[in-house]
Amino acid sequence: MGVIERLLSFVFGGGRNVIRETAEVFRENAEGAAQRAQDVQITAMQGHAAEFRVRDRGRFDRMMDAVNRLPRPAMALGCLALFVSAMVDPVWFAARMSGIALVPEPLWWLLGVVVSFYFGARHQTKGQEFQRSMTQNLAQVSEVVDTIKALESPVKVEAQSPMEEGENPVLVDWREHSSGGATK
């Protein structure tokens, strides 16, 4: 009974499991793999959430963004309304278009400059906001890459040093009997 107890304490004693540790050399630990996969998923979701996090902006900024969204749809819908009005009432449409024909050319240039600057400035502002957010995200890239490398690296199992012959009488006895009485 003492031999079996010593053998089992050698295999499973001290909070160790030699069989499990040996098997993990040849087959990945499923629980560890699941934990690493979960960590990768959580890191990816946190990065995605950080990328699309809404900044806390004031009421005025939100209102101005709403007002700035109106001109493009208004111009598009206005052009469609002109086509509809030309088909519904051609005389009314012709009277309006003859009035537009009387607008002097410098005023058209001024309108073009105002509209170009409005949309150009808005485009530049949104582009700079995008670049700023990309810079903030790129600052986190090295941290994310290090985390992914740490998660992808295989679990290293340290090799156990062989026991000295005098430490375990069962092994000494086994070695003596298995080698025909001669010890190594």
C-alpha cells in the first residue's frame, strides 16, 4: 500500500499532475486555449469600442452638426423639385429660370466660392477629426500587438530535472530490478 501511495504522490503530489504536464507537451491545453481565445476576443472588442467611442460634446456642437447636415440634402431635394416643377407647371418653371438667367456672372462665381469653401472646410474638418482618431488608435497598436503576441505564444512547459537515485527508494528499487541488478 505504501508503494502505491508513494507512486501516486509522485505522479499527482505537490499540486502537480505529471500526466497532464506530459500530455500538454503533445496536445494543447484546451482550457488554456479557450482562455487565450477569449482574451483575444475581448481585446479586439475593446479596440473596436475605443475606435467608435462617442466623444462627450456640448449641446451647441451637436446642434451645429445637425445644421451642417442640412445643405447637401436640401440641394439634392431642391434639384429634384426643379425637375418635378418643370413637368407639373412648365410656365411657372420657365418664369423662374428666366429670373435666374438675369443673375450676373460674378454673383455665380461668389456663390461657387461660398459653397466650395463651406463644403471644403467641412471636408477638411471631418478629415482632420478622422486623422486625429487614427493617430489615437495607432498609439495603441504596439500595446495590442504585444498582447496578441503574448496570447499566441505557446505555453512553455519547463523540463523536469531527473530525480537523483537516492531520493526515491521506489525508483532505486525499480531501476535495480529492471536493469538486472546493476544501477546506473
